[in-house]
Amino acid sequence: MRNEILGAGGELLKGREYRGLTKIDGSLAYVRNTHPVGYNELVEVITPGGRRRLGQVLDTSDDIVCVQVFDGTDGLNMPDTRLHFLGEPMTLAVSEQMLGRVMDGLGRPRDGGGDPQGREERDVNGSAINPTSREYPRDFIQTGVSVIDGMMTLIQGQKLPIFSGNGLPHNELAAQIARQAKVRGDKGDFAIVFAAMGVKYDVAKYFIDSFEETGVLSNVALFLSLADEPSIEKTITPRTALTLAEHLAFDCGKHVLVIMTDMTNYCESLREIGTMRGEIPSRKGYPGYLYSNLAELYERSGKIAGRPGSITQLPILTMPNDDISHPIPDLTGYITEGQIVFDRSLNGRGVYPPVGVLPSLSRLMKDGIGEGMTRADHPHLSNQLYASYSKVQDVKNLASVIGEEELGEVDQLYLKFGDFFENRFLNQRFDEDRSIEETLDLAWEALSILPPEELQRLTDEEIQEHYKG
């Protein structure tokens, strides 16, 4: 540690504190002639007036260090601003007391309460889980939403994103799942960590009010980074949320559901920071490391052998122009185990949640349903719903050519099944919490519109026991 005084553009005052900046560009501050500093190292920025702000090292080289200032660079000037390099990455003091609290993206209170008293400081960047210590996800999480529980079941330790679009009710579905999700038979060990990035104030208030009114806020930790917050805070918000989730899951033994919205805002912030740093862009201007950056977040879910808790992720992203081939949903699909895709036409017909069944799936569903987990008929029943609803689309295409009145009797029944499926099975109230048994019984009611000989994915025994015709 050096103590000599350096010239303007990097004057070392004491230890790791420097006076004078080389350049200010937006929310970025540059300083020369520093000691070797680390990527993601935390920095205290001291304004000429003595106010202190936090920042983070975005880029470092032998000649110059680039620091992103969380609260912006307003009020800074190049000669008198001081930078104090703290020699450590950003950490979060984690504690169960953070449940029931509303915090900003850095973990600072937004609800007027004092700072949560954390038991220990954790690096928000986390550490990789040894693949050999992972347990395969198998246990069912009941969301109370029929289309998810019945056809794209959420499993503990899974990453199951929701692909939505602007103006679609993904915020409503996120709030509903946060209120209703439970581990059957083990409710006391369940918790929600909710991270919102780049949301407007009215959206943030909607989430807070929704949880308060339904009495579940005490079991939810909210990290809110509003739309006017600096880009760097939006990129740190999911990391602080996942850091708390890891503590609750692997230290406290809780089953934690992490809901992150909107991942598109997160990726836009990465692109904005990359542009400011002068990085060479990749697809649609996003940085070339977008895939690995998203993987760092998504892979912080799972179960660890010998630990009782689990982390399940439900990331939500809005697809620009409803384009599922856009880089954000495209790369997300490679990392996660399935997806839930919203359908704008269903939303236009008043169906909630407007989930497009055919492009949606849960790749781990088969290992978390069936006898002893949900119900013995669930696997075959789900397959039959997919097959029958796919047939409905073929019949609708045929009807658009020859007219509905020219369809045969069985095809007419498929149209009737499709109407029931969309309006009774898919569609449910925002405050309606259906058990898995109610969901499966409703699915049988829908399939009972069709003749038994059309139900080829079900066994004769299942049809005899459950068919309602």
C-alpha cells in the first residue's frame, strides 16, 4: 500500500484513496495511475461537497480504471472528486429479517425501516455450485394457476421463464404466483424473493400493495430498482436478490421462489453500459457476453445434496415486438428448462392468464408429477390436453377454409372442447387459487366433451375412473 502523493488525474491521498478524475462520461468516472484494482471491486466516490456515493469497477487496465457510479455523476468534477477503492466486491448483509422488507436494488431499505441486521456479508456475485453436489429437481410447486400446474408444472430447483410482451398481464401473473405458490405439506419453509428491475413507480407500488392486501408480504423480500435508477443498479438487483435467496435456501433450509421481472430491462442495462464502455456489440447491439452473463444468474438456482432448501427461478421477460427469436428470449431458452409463452390473441379475447399452450413447456415436469407427487393420472392427462388442443388448431384452420357448418360431428366437438379449454381451464380469476386436484378435475371435465375413442393418450383404467361423459 503506497502513501505518496501523485499528480492530477490520479492523486493518491492515503492507502487506496485517490483525488482527481481523468474523465467523466455519463455515469462513468475514469481515473489513471492507480494501484492494481479488481474487476467488480467496490468504490466509494466522495463528491467535492463531501457526499459519499458507491460505485463499482467496470473495467481495469495498467493505465486507467473505469468506475460506474450508482447514483450518477451529477455534482462531480474532475479535480476535486475522490475515489476510495475498498479492495472487495459488493456484499450484502443477509438475514431472515429481510423477509417482509422492501429494499432497493442494492439492498438498502425503501420502506422507511432501519437497515436489516444481517448475520454475515455475502459477495453478491455468488459462487458457482459444484455440479457434482447438485440434486436433480423433482418436487412439485403448486402455483394455483391451472395452466401452469396442469401442463407446464413448476419443479423445485427449476428455471422456468415467462416470455411476455408489452401490455400483457405478466405483472399480474407474477404477483398472483408470489401470493399463491406453495410447497404442499411443507408450507412453513416456503419464501419468495422478488426482484423488479427498471419498473415504473406505479408498477412497484402495485406489487407492494398487492402483497400487503393479501397478507403475504411478511414472507416476501422485495428488491425494487425503478426505471430512473442508474443502469448499474439494475444489473446488480438480481444478484442481491439471489444472494439473499441462497442464504434463505442453503443456510436457513427454506424453499425459495425467486421471481425476476423484467429481464429485458436487465439486458438493456447491460447493452447501455457496454455502449458507454465502447465495447464491440454483438446481435442487435447487445454485448457478446450476454449469454454467459444470463447464465451466471440462472444457474444460481437448484438444490444441493445434504442441504434441505432449494432455489427455484421464475424470470419474466418482455419480448421486443413479441419476437421469440430476439436475442434475450433466444439465449434464455438455451439456459433454462422450458418456457411459458404469452399469446396476445388470447389476451385480446379476455383470457387470463393468456398462456399460449403449444409453444410452452416445462422440461422437468415429467420428474415432478404423477403418483405420490400430484396424482397418478397427471402425466397422461397433460399429454392428452396438449394433443387435443393441437387438434383444435387444425380444426380451426379447416373451418376457416370450408366453414364451420361443414365440419363433421367429431370436429364440432373439438371446437366445443377448445372453447371450454380456453374459457374454463386456461381462464381463471386473478385472485383464484386452484389446488392441483381442482385443476386435474377441470381438465377431465374438458376432455369429457370428446368421445372416449379420441383420448388415445389415456389408459382405459384412467378413462373409466375419471371420464365424466
